[in-house]
Amino acid sequence: MQQTFTKSERLCSKKTIGQLFEKGSTAVGTYYLFPYRVLYLRAETPLSPESPGDFPEAEKGPAPLPAILITVSKRNFKQAVDRNLIRRRIREAYRKNKPFLYGTPEKPKTPPAYIAFLYTARKKISFEEIEKSMKLVLTKLQ
């Protein structure tokens, strides 16, 4: 797997973002692992097994990459340069550790379709700490 972060991996759809942040939704999974609060949404599965055309065939290739959203609170970081620095660090940690989403070759996993990373720490954290916690988040996300 290449270590890239393309436009297709960025979550831009307002409708999907609204679904991720919808209060009380049972479709959205959430958990907290310092310094992130993670929200994720699995891909929709067809409801009726009678119509075989609706089910995707099992493909031999890897699962599609999830679209992600990274947010840093303006309340905690007034300066845009600080928010951008943290966003860049999170994006780089995600880019380098994407393979954790897919498990091992012996036990492959299917990642969620959409993921939102909310940075909850109140101070800037070093890249090493961000990357370490990103690895934990991505393995738990399986």
C-alpha cells in the first residue's frame, strides 16, 4: 500500500459530515483515546438479501480507503497557525499508519467508510506522541 493522502480520502460531503455529528445516532460509532475523539460510520449495507444485484461481489483487491475529517477546536487554539500545525501532524500520522486499518494478511479487516478525528487536547503535542496514539486509534478502529 502506498503512503499517500489523496483528495478522495478527504471527507468533504456536508451530508456525510452531518450524519457523523448527528446526536443520538446509532449508526455512528464513537470512542475517546487521548488526544482524539473518534467518530466513524460504516458503509451502508443493502437491506434486502432477495435482490442479489444490490450486494457487492467479493473483490480480491483491498477495501476502499475511508474518507477522513480532522478537526481542531478554535476554542483551544486561537491562532490558525497552531490549528494548521496540529492538523498537518495528524494527517501525516494517519498517512504513515494507514495499513493498521486493514489488519494483517492472515486476518484482514474492513475499515469504516468515514472517520472523523477530533483533537481534544488543550495544548500542542509532539508528532511522536500523536503518531503513537494514531497507531492505537487505527488498530482499535478495526
